[in-house]
Amino acid sequence: MPAMGWRESVRTLFGEGGCLPWIGKKGSKELYSYPIEHEKREGSDYPAAEEVITVEVPEVPLRELNEITNFFSNERLIGQGSYAKVYRVLMHDARPAVVKKLEKPSKYASNVVFLKQLGVASRLKHENFVRLLGYTISRDLRVLVYEYATMGTLHDVLHGPRDAPTWGAEEEAGRAPALVLSWFHRVQIALDAARGLEYLHEKVRPAVTHKDVRSTNVLLFDGFRAKIADYNMFSQAADMARLNRSTHTLGSFGYQAPEYAMTGQMTDKSDVYSFGIVLLELLTGRKPLDRTLPQGQRSLVNWVSIYFLLFSLPFSFVS
């Protein structure tokens, strides 16, 4: 059998496509691809093939980011959570937007993990899911840019801003009390949020578990149209999911499904339970957990359960 030529050897090793895939090529103005080098295959002298990660939103230059946030000044700051600071900005194209500056990343959440999950998040497009507009990666700095919710969060509309005084204090200070939602708008918000969650669970492939459904993550836009926001991007990765089960608590207290406390795992059913708590908020106007109320009424679930029990009993027994 004649010796195999070098061209045939290359085809044998790498197939007809050759060993030089198109890496870093921009398919369009809003498609950005990055080569990710993996470790060498175990038991092989050849390195693993490079994986191309495509992010379908543009990267915001650091210079522009510093300009629109005024170098992340407190004047632009509108909120701060457990893992990010939130700034309201005006993009160079005059669009209002929200900039989320993520806290210093964990040593486990490498830029490779970030880019992979960013690639997934950039492909999530639905009228009831808050749209990712851009991102910035510069050393330890990681920033996400989202569309701006003109009417704030469902939590703030139902209960008032989290850092605001009580209803009576608002009136004394001359400020308008929290907006009262009509039943029409409550139903509309519930349907919009349900469609956003259905999109993550049923339409996206592979399916996405939100892992932090709560009223602060239901954002309201003009006409009280609602969108689901702020799903836990990093916990979607398998490695980070294992880390989170051992070192972090996912979700928010008052919204967590009972099985999460027992198994430490969140599924789409956990999201549905949390969404049920949001529906109870819409129906009752009460918080999931209100420590200002008497002991037996602080938990919304327990309080509602009593009424379900009373209505399920025969009338003669209740009277």
C-alpha cells in the first residue's frame, strides 16, 4: 500500500473541512465570535478542537461605557443587588438603557464561562423577556446592558420602592403614594409574565430555568406591559450549578419552592412555584414576607392557605 500523502493525512485527521475553521469572523454587524481553546484531549497528542462562541449583541467599548455612566458615578446609580450595581444611562444613539456592573467575578466563573452564558443570553429574544442590548468585558470588569423599563418593577408598583417610607410618611412628605393597579392591568401583567416564563421553559432549546422569579424581576413598560428579567445567567452552566448548590443560595427568600430547601436543586417547577407567589402578590397586594404584620400573618403563603382551608370546609362547620 503506497505511503499516504500529506493532503490525505490532513483529511484523515481533520476531515474535509480541514484544520482551520473560520474563527473570529463576524457573520453580521451584531454577531461576534470568539475562539475558546480547550485543554488537550485525554490520551491524545492533539489538542481539542477550538470552540467558537457567538454573541449576538454588540460589545460596548469601555470608553463609551465610561462616558454614559460618568465612570460609574453614584449620580447614575439606581439600584444595587447581591451581585450587581445598576445604572440608568442614555446610549450614544439616544436610547435609554440600564447598565449592570457585575461584582468582581468568582475565580470559578472564568471569562470562558461568562462568554458561553452570554452567548446563550444574547439569543433570548421575546416580547415578554427583557432584551440584552450589549456587554463589556475588560479584565475583571463585566458589564451587561439591558433595555430600560419605563415604569419600574412590579414590586415597586405594588408595594412602593424598597427604600421608601411607609404610605402615611409619603403623604406627610408630599409625595404621591404607590400607584394602584386596576384588575385589568393586573391580569395583563400576569399573562405577560407567564408568556415570558413559558418562552424560557417551552420555546428555548435547551430550556432555561430562571431560578429567581420574583416581583422585582417582573419589569413594567409603557401601557403596563410586563417582561421577565434578570434570570441567573451563571448558574445555568453545569460547573457553576454544582458550585452554587454547595456554596450559594439561589432564588429569593419568600419565593423559594419547598423542594429547593430539601434537594438544593432548582427546576422549571421551582420557577412555577415562585411565579405562583408573584400571582398571589398581584391578587392580594401583600408582600411574600412582611415582618411588620402579626406573627401568624407574615407569610403570604400561610395566610392565603388559611383562607383556602376555610373555603374548602362545609359552610355549617365554619359557622
